[in-house]
Amino acid sequence: MSSLDFSKNVHIIVHGQTDLVGAVRQKLIALGFSDKNLLEASLDTAGSTGEYVAMVWPPMAAKQIIISEIVGRRKDSEPGPGMGDWAKVEQKEISRLQL
């Protein structure tokens, strides 16, 4: 986890389980991220290259938080995993935390 840049924005994805947002925020703050850099993800606007994503996993029985870096965007013609604008985002997993 020493390779994490704690000054970057982190987009939090909880798969509709809004009750988990607080727990994820607390874990990320304890890890070293600033509360002001923790953003709830939106289907309409995905993060930018270089920013992080913190996603609870698995979606309906979350036990972990997967931290990934956004490494690029797919072309509109290339379908990808995810929903909304996030389906175009390419990510590289960096770390996992217990929820």
C-alpha cells in the first residue's frame, strides 16, 4: 500500500448500498486519505485517469474494499464492465482492504 498517493481523489462505489459509504470512508481516512478527496461515484460521470476507485466487493455481500487506479478509458464502441460512464473506464487493482 505504500504506492498509494493519498492526495488523489477516490471515487467510492457501493453498488447502491448507501449504508456502506460511511464505513468505506472511515477505512480510507484511517489508511491516510483526506475526507475532502473521497467522492461518492456517479453513473453519469466517471473519474479521470490517475484517480482511484474504492469499490466494495462482492457487490451484494461486501466483505472487502478494492482500491484501483483509473488507467484509461475505452472507446465508446468497446463495451466494458460496469454501468453508466464507468463502463468506459479501465482500472488496475492496487490493493484490497477488509471491510
